[in-house]
Amino acid sequence: MPAGKRARHYQVDDGYAPTVALLAGKLVPFARRLVDMHTKVYESNDMKVGVDVPQLEKIAQIMYALVSVDQRGGIFSQGMLSEAVESAIVSEGLGGLLDAQSLPSGKPRSEVLALMTYKLRVALSHLRAKFDARTKECPGPPALQPCFELMASVPQVS
């Protein structure tokens, strides 16, 4: 991708709401895990630094679910992914648990969801960085290989 250009956020042809529903469906199997991880879903808050491979490995299945929707590496808008995370959690009846776990921090659900979602987006950014850095001699962590295989199926822009 040329310098200074940003990739477009993923969206299905039918629009925003169907994309949120698709993402939520992919996240439903991980709803309890997301609630349990809360805002610790990923430690780094920086898209460009702080890649934590052991942590990426721990959430590799969640990353795979997201990359299966957008094989470029899961490039989703904050709002879209936040709505999908909340929908997945609420559809599993876990909204109250998320709220209860948020009480000690004093943060409302919307703020907790925004932070959780941002950290998922940071993790996806770091996953893309690991994908870009892999070589034949060093293909990357085995737990991330399924994600990399999906990402490799998309033509890369140079």
C-alpha cells in the first residue's frame, strides 16, 4: 500500500448492519471469554508497538474468527466492531456480567466496550505486523498459522 494511504474498513456489500451481525455471529462463541478478559483482552494500546506474541497466541481463535470475515487481517471500524462485541455478549445473556465486572472501575458499559474493542483492533494490527514479518525460515508462531493462511489467500498490495 502506498505511503499515506489507509485501507478501507471492511463492510459486506449489504452494508453496515449486516456486517455487524456477521461479526457478532463470529464472536458469539467467544462471548464469555471476552467478558472474562474484560479490558485485558490485549495489553497494548498502541497499534505500532508492543507486539505481544504470547498474548496473540492466547486469543488466536478470536483473531481467526475476525480474520475469517476480513482476510486482509481484520480491518474493522471501531464503531462496527464495538457494536458486534456488544451484540455477541448481550445475545449470550452476559451483559449483566460485563456490567458487574465493570463496577470496580466505575466505567460504564459503553466505555468498557470501547476499550475492549480498541484492544482487539490493536491485536489485529499486531497480527498483521507478525504476518508481514514472517519468512520461510521463520514463519511465525504455530498458533497464528491458521490466521496467516487466511491472510495469505488475499493478494498483497506492494
